Amino acid sequence: MTDQPDLKDQLLDLAREAARRAGTFLCDGRPDDLGVAATKSSPIDVVTEMDIASEKLITDFLREHRPDDGFLGEEGASTEGSSGVRWIIDPIDGTVNYLYGLPSWAVSIAAAHHGEVVAGVVEVPTRGETFHATLGGGAFRGDTPLRVRPAPPLEQALIATGFSYVTEQRAAQAEVVRQLLPRVRDVRRSGSVAVDLCDLAAGRLDGLYERGLHLWDFAAGDLIVREAGGRSGGRPGQAPGEELTVAGSPGVFAELQPLVDGLGAWHD
Ligand code: IPD
Ligand code: CA
Ligand code: CA
């Protein structure tokens, strides 16, 4: 990045505008009876339409400004590009919350340059909050710099997690929580890991872990955590990924990563 000092700021500005537009679209365009649709035959289709439309809005906007970039989006955007920049997009993180009218959902957009995430934005429209970070440039909620909270002992730590959509994995995940719960202050399951990562960066959580996440779920939020002074990883010695993602304030991360790894949070 040193050769192009302005690039990450340019990417950040585009990501912020794209996320703002998608957030407005998702709030304004959410049918009033979407919650009712949850009890009808095709609730998932209704939500999927919003996911797809949000991703298209974002990719159309970004492509208009940077036609040579690549894309990785949860709803199917997948192109290589030729500029060295790739956009990583979750058009709604927290789809089930969006369906039910619960507030914890977000639009997550990250920009990677030659494989390294250099800018990230998480827009949480229902809270009126936008989180962002650039690599080496710090993390912010609006204009307010973010810092993770000082680490408490693990038994006083508030830990978030999430559960897979894959039924077979859920029994194993429940077993991990059963063993973790007596060792921490409490456990939260918000339904949006992008929001959880930002809450961690903002000092509203002490740590989180989850199995089965994809790059689009955590790319932006992970940068925001690290730029707020937190740490993240996968299984010990590895990067965050599908097998396991762990994040926390440094002291909590140091205890939580080996603990959940030892409890088997990464396998059935
Ligand atoms: C999901 C949310 C949820 C997490 C799941 C993700 P989606 O993303 O982040 O909190 O537990 O693992 O798949 O499906 O709402 O975009
Ligand atoms: Ca997601
Ligand atoms: Ca999603």
C-alpha cells in the first residue's frame, strides 16, 4: 500500500457511499409485512430478493467508479478484475434479523488490495451507526475513534458467538457453549457477526468466536477490530476463516482462542 497512499482512502470513501445507499434501500424497501411472510410459504425468497438487490446496488455503484476491480459477494458476485483490488460484500449480514424486524443487521463492504484487506465499512442502519477502518489508519464509529475495552479476566468477559445454518453442526456448537458458559460472564448471539465485530471494536463486547463464517461475513469487521486494538485469528497460529474465527481484546483473545479450540469449536 505504501506505493499508493491515497488508494485505501479512495476505496473507503466508495465503500462508505455504497453501504449508505444499500442501507437506505434496505430500510425504505423492506415490505411492512415481511415479518408476516416468515409464517407463509416463501419468506426466504422475499429476503433473498432484498439480499440480491442490495448486492446489485453495491456492485453497480462500485463498478461504475472502478470498472477494473474484482468482486466477491455472498449473493454471487465473483469476478477477478485486473486492478489488484477486490471488493468483499455481504449485502445483508443478519438476514434472519432483517426478516423478523430485529435491529441487528448490517451491510458489510471490504476492499482488499493484492489480497490484503485495506478498507472496511459496516453500516448498521437501524442504529444509525457506520463503522469504518483503513489499514494503519484506525477504526471509527462515525468520526469517533474506536478502542476495544481493557481485557477483564475471562470469567468476567462477555463473549458473542453464532450458530451455523447446518443442522449437524448445531449440536456440536451447543456443546461448546454448554462448556464455555460457566467460564465467562455471559454469552450473546446477536445474529450478525459483522455487528458483533463492530461492537467488540467499540468496547461493547470482550470477545467472539464462531465456526463456519465466510470472508464476506468478517472481512470488514475484522479490520475494524484490529484497527481498534483487538486481535483476531482462527485456530491457533492461523488466520480467521471458515474453520474458526476468534476475536477479542488482546488479553481475552489470548485466553479465548486456545479455550474454544480445545473445546472443539472448529469440528463436529
Ligand atoms: C450470518 C450472520 C450470523 C452468523 C452466521 C452468518 P447472514 O450471516 O452473520 O450472525 O451466525 O454464521 O452466516 O446469513 O445473515 O448473511
Ligand atoms: Ca453474513
Ligand atoms: Ca448475508
